[in-house]
Amino acid sequence: MLGKSFGQMFLPLGYAQSAPPVFMFFSKLLAEIFGYREIVLKFIPFISSLIGIPLFYLLCKDYFSKKISIILCLFLFILNHNFIVYSSVFKQYSTDILFSILCLYILPKINVIKLSTKKYCLLIISLILLPFISLPSVFFIAAFWIINIIENLKDKEFYKRMFGFLIPFILIMLVYFVFNLLPSKINMDEIFPNYWIDGFCSLIPTDILRLIIYNLKFGFIPNDLTLFQLILLISGIIICISDKSKMRNISIFILLTLLFAFLTSVMHLYPLLGRVGLFITPLFLLIVVTPFDRIKSSKVIPVLLTICFVLSYYKYIPYFNSYNAYEIGYSPKTLMQILKENFNTEEDIILCNPASSASFVFYSSKYNLNADRVYEMNFKTTDELGVFEYFNNLAKNQKYWLYLIKDYNRAQVFSYVNKWLESKKILYYKKEKNSYLIYFEN
């Protein structure tokens, strides 16, 4: 964002960063007006999270007929650790969640053939803009059109309207893919080789189950008893498929959205993993609570469902205040302050690993660290051999600062860096959380 124009917010960001253009555009706009401060950059995620709560309540109120179902679903939503974490992080995942809820709340109610020309034109513009605000909205848009096809199967006027949307939408998405998404993916693959590979699955049932379980565990941290969540999820899916209530459209809409999301994972187009798959958590919430709302039978089944529910989410309350496994595990600010105070601009060289570059660019600007001798460590490979080869080729009799903020699972280098440094003269060494600032002489 630093040093880029507003127009460049619609192009690849670089530094292995990627975010929807409209999200970045308005983030930059706020930063230009109020300054590049953390509170300003976190404003959109925070506001998105706040808006998401009453909107999710309205969705639950529409979808469920029992108050207990609404309370249970809202309870799980409000106390979700990931939702809370990303409400205070400069990432787009809170807006993904917000627009996931917005799509669920609005789109199943719309029949395009019943709209006036003016309203239909507004709908087309809105649907075309959505992916630029939140990319996962593409899955909801696909579900929306499938439902409309089912409802208007024999209406010729409907197909005119559908293709009136699809032609410009596909053309615009192709341009977006070529000029933004594809270059961003290539950039990320260069820095984080195979980082999202676990988010892709095959059509083998066990592999699909693996991905579902992973997202259940991630989406409902710190609850990890997925067996009971799966029981609730499978029960909810069966009920959604056979739903005959007035909410059938939403039920089918939820299932279709999940289907499209998993299909893109199978096709290796979108990695449905962890935070990039967080938008499906509200859908999971609705599904796992559905059995409480729809099943009307003896007391035995509700009791069994309650047991499954408690065993699935019992950690929400006792662990809410103490659980810290998903706190931000790095500390770019503190280390940049130290670097600013001790860096010798005439003699020292700063080295960053590629994953730390974005943090360095932002915080060096924030703390006015004017350093020309800054280099990104381009390892040929991220194994021990590749790391050692890079460091062994550094100039001798030179002092270096290592600014190491992030170390990703599939490209871990920090342990190899520390191993190489064992034989070197360490002038300063600080570890804070999972980050390092190291000053050494080669």
C-alpha cells in the first residue's frame, strides 16, 4: 500500500500479499485521510465484525423457527476466536465473513424475473462488484444463479436476463484474473512454495473428509472434538437436503455454496484451508444448529443432539479468556523500534526473509528508518542446504541485521538460520514471540 497509487490497489500488491481491490482501495483512502496508523488500517475489519453480529442475528431469525436455535447459533458466532482475532488484524477475512452473511441473508430471497429493470440493473452491478470486495462471494453468486435457474427453468425471459449478467461478469472476471489474481498467485508461490497445497483435495471421500475436519477444527478453535461436530454437520446436511419449510431456498443455497467451494478446491482453483476458508464458518454454524430447529420428535433425539453440541463446543466458555494459541505470533513493531535505534546506516546491511518484507516496508516507513542497504534473502531452496548456501556467499568482514518476522510451515528457514549462526560472532540477539532480530558479523 505504501508508495502505491489508488489505481495500483487494483493490481498485484507484491510482497506475497493479496487482498480484494476494493478493500485495499478504501483502506488506503482512510490511511491517506487519517494517517498510516494501525487503528486506521484495522478500522474496516473491526467495523465489518461489528456489522456482522446484528446481520447474523437477522439471518438466524429468518432461518430458524425456534428461539433456542437462534441463541445457540448467535452464541457460537459471537464467541468465535477467529472472528475476534481477525476483527483486529489488517486482513480481509472479517469482510469475507460479513459478505458471506450478507449473501446468505439477501440472495436466496431474490428471483431475478420478478425484479423491475432498474432493480435488475442494480443487482447486476452489485454482483459484479462483489468479488472485488470479497473474492469468496463468487461461490454465493454461483449458488444464487443455480437456484434461479431451478425456479425459472421454463421462462425464456429469465435466460435473457441471466446471460445479460453472465457475459459482462465473465469478461470482467477474466481481466481480474489475468491482471491481479494470477500474478498474485505466482508471487505467493515464489515466496511460500506450496503453502496452500493442503487446501486442495481430490474427489476421494476420505480426502474431502480431511478438509472438512481441518476447517471444523480451525473454524471453531479451541474445540477439537470433531466427531460430534461431524454428527451435527451430517445431520444438518441431511435435513437441509430434505427441507420442505419456507426456508428451503436458504437451505439449498447454503449447500450449493459449500458444494462450489469444495469443487474449486478439487479443481485446485481455491485453497479451502484455514483463514482463506473462514467464510464457510457461518455456513457450518447454520448447518450444525439446524437439527435443533427442524427435528420434531420424542425427547431422546433432542437430548442426544444436546450432548453432541456440548461435547463439540464445551471449550468456548472456560477457554475463552485463557486460550491464546491463535494470538499473533510475531512482533514486527518492537523489533523495528530496536533496529531503528541501533542500525548504522553507513556500515550495516539489513536482510529480511521474503515473508518479512511486507512488515519491513510498513514499519520502516512508520518509524522513519531510511535504509538503502536492505536486501531480501532469496534462497534457491528453503531447506538447510539452500539456506546455508545463501549465507555462505555473504560478504566477509561485514555486519548484518537479520529482520525475521514470519516463518511459514512449508518454507521454514529460521531454524536453519540459527544453526548457521552458531559459528558466527553474535553482536545482538532478540527473540520476541516467533520473531527474531539478530545482529552478527560475518
